[in-house]
Amino acid sequence: QVVYAAARQSMTASERRLSFNDGWLFHLGDAAGAEGAAYDDSTWRKLSLPHDWSIELPFDKKSPAGNGGGFLNGGIGWYRKAFTVPANEAERSVVIDFDGVYMNSEVWVNGHYLGKRPYGYSSFQYDVTKYLNAPGTPNQIAVKVNNNQPTSRWYSGSGIYRNVWLDKLAPVHVGQWGTYVTVPQINQLADGSHEALVNLSATIENS
């Protein structure tokens, strides 16, 4: 408890978690080699997240999405973004947290493959610390999204349609979804007020 309290005091919540929504580049369609750090994305469209490319397309009565998907096509799209980590935060772990990507997202940082999320409605994160360049040196993240329709019974959209966050974690920190609260018992007292037993558990990670 003492160690965790010290770590918590060293960084405020706004410093620990930053919005990662601005400064993205987007390309509709596949792009061979776009996962590479040196890929030339100078002609790509600039945008901020959240973003849904399907709603930007014309309606198509032949769309495989059908009427449930709004007759709007999906397909493949790529997102890229350059970012740096300040030198004074070199000792922290860096985690990129996606609230939702529809769908089948694959993520690379500086050309290193981080993984695939074959679903579209769940959040997920990657610890990118060991793949980052030296502090102050630009890094490159690339995200490939593949909405190969039909994939849903209703309109799903396509792309990074929810927020993305950059978490900078102290070596000792609360894990992802690491707090769990239950109220197993509530009693009414003689004077009409209530008392409750509240259980709180927390998963603490030490890297």
C-alpha cells in the first residue's frame, strides 16, 4: 500500500492518461507496406478520432451489408500516427488503449506487430514500451482495419470509431480494469437509515 501511494502521488490522472485522438492519417483501401515505420503516408488524409469511414460512403443497394447495415460498405482502411515520448518519462511504461475498432484490427508500432483484435465492440490495449524509440525520437503507430461484410445485424460503421488513449504508467500501477467493487450486504437500521458492507479489490501490477 505504501509503494502504490507513492506511485500515485507522482502523477495526476490527467498526466497518466492522455487523449490519443488527434493527428492521425487515414487511407481507405489496402496499402502494402503501410505497417512499416518508413512508409510514405504524405498523401493520406488527416483526421481526428473517433472516425467511421462507412458513413462517408455513398449508399449502395448492392452492399453486402444489406439493409441491416444501412447499405453502406466496409472494406479495408489504414490509420497511421507519429508520436514521441518525453525524455523525463523514459522510466514509465507506455500503453495504447483502444476503446473500440470495427473490426479485425491489427496494430504495429515502429514496424513491430502487436497483435490482432478479431472483434469490433470490445476495448483492448497494447503495452508498447519495449518497441519505442529513444525518448524524444518520433515513433510510428499503424492500424489496419478490415470490415469484411456482412459482419453485423445492424449498422456497425468501420474504423477506429471510439476514443484512443495513451497511458503512461509508473512501474507500480493499477492493472487494466483492475478495480472491482461489490456490495454483498445492505441492512436497514432501526432508525430507518441503512448501512452496507462494501468490498473493494484491486489488481496492482509491478513491472
